Amino acid sequence: MKRYNFLFLISFLTLKTLGQEALITENQPSIVYSLPKKELCIELEVEKTVQQPGIYFQYSDRYLATNQVFLEEKTSYQLKSIQLSTISVADPSRMFVIQPIKKNNLNYISVNEMGVICGVNVPSKAIGSETPKTYKPLADNSKISSSLLPLGEEYLMAGSVAKLAEGAAKQIYRIRESRLSLLTGDLEHLPADGTSMQTMLEGLNKSEKELTELFIGKKTTTTEKHKISISIDSIMNNKIAFRLSSFKGLVDVNDLSGNPYFISVQANKIKLKPADPKLKQDISSTINTILPAKTVIELSDGVKTICTLTTEMPQFGILVPLSTATIGTSNFKINIDPQTGRLLSIEK
């Protein structure tokens, strides 16, 4: 548990606590804690498709009798999935200070690694960090393996693209004939077992596929993952969260080449009877909690709603001060949710 008996700040800091100004000066012992707020996290999965023409595409009709080929290099993007979630961070507008005094039952406040209060006389509640994800770049398949075209001297010395295309086509037909002979058993020496035969067939299929792609082209599909964080400090109505272009992928929100996706945030109002202003509270023994507001977050493409998230947002809630002087004992525990700032329990 992190116990903050003394916290020394290097510069002057003015904090609001229950409508009063608390001034912390250099080398002045103070206990400082923050209440949480939530940020919106948008996780995107974007499918990237790259079409590359084959180097012999102009000879595909002559040698392979097909015109279903890729004629130009093209990259396209398509949104596959969206996931909404929230993460709690410290709210700089709700930071409070307590001046430690002798026999004060608030001298043992626990906070997490971001300074968000977790309670009194209880262990701090750590927030787990995400494991970094590594993304591999798209492999360059423009180079042809030297073992892909085992051509004879006749083709290699020709110095003609048409001649090389003819040799590649003949190699495709040889592979097809070899596979047919293997399947029909029309060979002098057949594989010893089924596993060996399966390995040979896979090798022939792979070689045929790679050679055929020299004519018809190649289509490669990969998935890109993006994470967008949005700070929510007020009610929103159709604010642009991100833009996705069919040709560029995820682009800046100001780039008009991308289709916009909008975020809307609506929070319920909390009705709470105000406290009697005549009642005086002891600031040194008062701790602030939050009654969070139920909030609905919607993501749309401008026409229809794509996904909805309902959560409790502490930044739209109201402060609820808790005076520990009324508890009447120093052996108590106060549990506060570091995600929402809500009071969870008081144990004596």
C-alpha cells in the first residue's frame, strides 16, 4: 500500500477543495490525490488488400488462356470490426489536498500509480498495463525466386520477356502433368507412404500457384489494428472520431479523402438533494468521492449506429464529500473504486 504521509511539490500549486482554495508551497507537507475520469478507447481492425499484377500478365491469354488478371497495382482498405472501451485516468480538474495533522485519520490514503484515490487504510488497486503488440510489415514479393523458374539455356539466353513467359507456362504444364501422374499412379516409383505423397502434392501445388501468379497477379490480405484514445470532457453530438479512406486506410480527421465516423455522448442527469449550506465540514477530515453518471456512447457512420457502449462516467457525476470524523474510530477502512471514484464500502 502506498502511504502518502508527506508529499513535497517543487512549485506552487493551487487546488480547489470543496469550494475553498488550498495552497501548497515548496517543502510543505501535504497529501494530494485525484479523482478519476474516463477516456474512450476505439480499437479498429482494418483489412488491407494489396493487388499486384504479374510480370507476364500481357501473356496470360496466350499461354494460360485466361484474361482474369490484375492489370495494375492497387491497395484497398475495409473496416472489419470496431470495439469501444474506456480507461480511467486521473482528472486534473479534480485534484485535492489534505494537510496532514497529528491524530488525523486521513494520514494513510492509498492511491494507484496515476495518483487516483483507492481508499483509506486499504491497499492500492493497480491498473494493469497492456502488452505491446508488434506488427510485421508486408513482405516484398516482387522478386522471383531463382528456383521458381528452372529454365534451360534456350530460355535464359533468349533475353526476351515473351520467351521467359513461354518457359514459365511450360513449367506450369509440367507440374500439372506430374501431379496427374502422381494421382493416377502412372509412375515407375511411387511415394512410399501417404505422408510422402501428401508432401509431394503440396510442393507441386505451391510451385504451380507461384508460377501462375506471374501471369494473373497476386492478391495479399493482411489485418491492421489501430487504437484511438479520445478525451471526453463534455457532452458530444456527432463529433468526428476518425476517418477511414478506402485507398489510404486510417487518415487524419481533417483529411477529407476518408469517410468520417462520428461519436455521440449523452449522460443522464443526477438528481441529488443539496446539503445544508449552514453545516460546516472539517476539511482536514473530509475526503471526496464521486457519484458517477450513467452515460451512453454511440459510434455511427453518419447514417446508422455501428456500436453502442453504456458505462458510468465520473466526469459527468457529482462530488460527494465524506467526513471521516463522523465514523468515530481510527481503525476503519474506506474502499473507493479507482475506475469511477464511487464509494464502495466503509469497514470498521
